[in-house]
Amino acid sequence: MRKTILATAVACSCVSFFASFSTFGQDAPANTAAVATAQDHADVQELVRQLQMLKVNYAQEVRKLRALDMQVQALQARLTGKTTPNPIPAEVASTEATSGAANTANAGAVESTQAASTTQSAQASTSAQTRSVQDVLEQQQNAVFNRKFTFENDLTYNHYDRAELTLNGFLALNSIFLGNIAIDRVNSDSLTYDMIGRYAITPRFSVNLDIPYVGRNTDYQQGGAGGSAAALDEHTSTGRGLGDVNFSVNYKILTETPGRPDTVLTLGVTAPTGRAPYGIKWVNVAPNSQYEQFAVPTKQPTGNGLWQATLGASFVKTMDPAIVFGNIGYIHSFERSFNDIDTDPQINTPGSVRLADVFYYGAGLAFAFNDRSSLSLSFSDRINGKDSLRQSNGPWTKIIGSQANAATLNFGFTYALNPHTTFVTVLGMGMTPDAPNFTLTFKVPYMF
């Protein structure tokens, strides 16, 4: 009996051992597989994270490369005056295409789209600044060297309004004026059409020809006619015809660098092709009045009547998207003799005329704010001394009131109509009595 119980216990122990061994053999592979799956998942997540970081860094580097390439293209265009588009480098384009084919993650697609959008915006901005800058430089005659031929149509309107009070009498009891009071007023309007051609012979040398046609209308008013302050006389004088033709040459003596501006030297000659103001007769339009003389010219001049030489320099410094410019110059008039310099219709007086030299200067700022347009603000001033007249073999006589200081504040707007044509308008406001009340100019240069 005891042997039977012992044999049974041994058999149960063997069965339990083999059952435990069998269970251990089945659980071990399962645990091993679970551990391996968790490790692989962690490795995949780490690789995905690294891939995403590489994609983000790659997109940033692509943007940096494109921005750098566009800066180089813009600098080259500024130096050469060309407005070629900014191509994407072949290496960057090829790399981007390969990455786009291999990139299937949403994050990578978003980064690629943002990079492309940034590149297009930067290219549009650079192209806009280049065209706008070139248009502004064209107005400062600094970009004509890179355009073989430019034909420009200009239309300029000037308005003057002057009034003077003339007292002919005396003051009684320090408060009562006894005598005649006359009010003289002059309103003058002029319209000038200029045909201008510019031809670049070399990248540094160009020639310019300006042929103007001038129309003038001047209205003279005088109060106090016939001894009555309430009476008013009025008469109009007109004139139109060819103005003084100007020929000039431009030479670029310095090219812009980070430390100096573009510098262009200008030498010009003006021919007296217009009607000279000397010898034009003034007639009394109120011959029956015994109290006043109201004389007006029979016609208006269209030129100054003298040969002139101009020496000037212009300076331009680009500071994208702004441009700073300035100019300074000197105009010398050559003495000339005329068969008649008298305004009296009954007298002919041969003589000579000598105009005072003119000094001019100006400065301004232009800002290109989109792909076609720009705004400018500038100040200009012309200063000259007294002119002189003399009869044949007589002494020189200064003309009282002939000195002038004409300062103008200018506001300009430039708009590119197409790749070859630009529309420019400039409004000038007179800052001194010798300057026009206002000037309005329209220009349409066409670049071949």
C-alpha cells in the first residue's frame, strides 16, 4: 500500500513538472515577442521624429538658399541695370523635386508648400523693387545707359499769379491817402510739350535731345483805371511756337558701391531756337485815359534768346526699397546782340543782353512699394542774379527785379504700364514768389 501511494505521488509530481515545463515553453516566446514589438515601435517613433526634424531643417535651408540667391540676383540686376527674373538654382530645384517625391508625411508637405509660397513672394518682391527702382533711376537719368534708346513725351503745365498794389499820391494827417490807387495783377499759364530722345552709346555714355513746343497765355489786369479804384482794365497776350532746343550728354563717372552713390556728369547746350523776349513791343491798351498807362506786350516769348551751357552732376544711392537722389548744377548764358532791345513801339534800339548765371540744386527720396509703382518727394531750387542790358557802345545796366530764387517742393508718382512704358506724374508747389504757384507734369517714357 505504501509503495502504491509513493508511486502515485511520484507520477503526479512528474506530470506537474512536465506541465509546468510545457507552460514555460509556451509563455517565453510570447513575452519575447511583446518586448521586441515595443522596442521596434519606439525605434520607429524615434526615426519618424528625426525625419520630421530633418524635413523642417531642410525646408529652412531651402528658403535660406533661395533668399540668398535672390539677393545675389538683385545686386547683379542693380549693378548691370537689367531686370531679369530670379531663377531657382538647378541644385535646389533638383533636390526639392527628389524630396517631394520621397516625402509622404503631411508635415513635410506643409513645409514644402510654405517654402514654395515664401519663395514666390520673395521673387515677386525683388522683381517689383527692381522695376520700380529702374523707373525712378530713369527719371534721374541714371538708368539710361542700360536702355539702348528711350523716347519720352512730356507735358508740363505752369501757373503764375502775381498781384501788386501801386499808390500814386500822399498821406494827409497820417491817416488819409490822397491820390490814385492802382492794382496790377498778372495771371500766366503755360503749356509745354517736350519730345525727348535718349540714346546710350556705351554702358557709361549717353546723349539726349529735347525739342519743346511752348504755348503761353498771360492775362493782365489793372485796377484804378481812369482814376477810379472801382474801374478795372484787362487785356490778354498769347504766344506759341518752338522753344529752346537742348542737347546734352551724360557720362557715369562713378558706379554705386556700398560706400558711395552712382554719380553721373551732365554737359548740355541750349540753342536759342524759341522767340526771344527782347524787342517785343509793349502797347498802351488804354490810350484815352489821362490817369494811367496800361501797357501789355503784343506777344509772348517762347525762349530766352541766348545760347546757354549747362554743367551738372546727379547722385543716386539705392537703399532698397528706397532711393536717395540729388543734383547740383550751373548754367552759363553767353552774351548776345540784338537789332532791337526796346519795348517802345516807336523806337528801335540795338543792343546786347547778358543774363546772370544760374545755380541749381535739389534732393529727394523715392520709395518703391509694389511691382509697378513708386512715390517720390523732392525739393529743387534755382538761383540767379540780376540780368544786364546795354545799348550799342553804351554801358551795361542792371535790370531791376530780374534776380530770382525759385524753390519748388515736388511730389511724384510712377507707374509701369507694361514692360516698355511707364507713366509719371509730378506735382510741384512753389515755395518762393519767383517760383510758379504750381506745376503739373505728365511723362510717358517708352524704352526700346
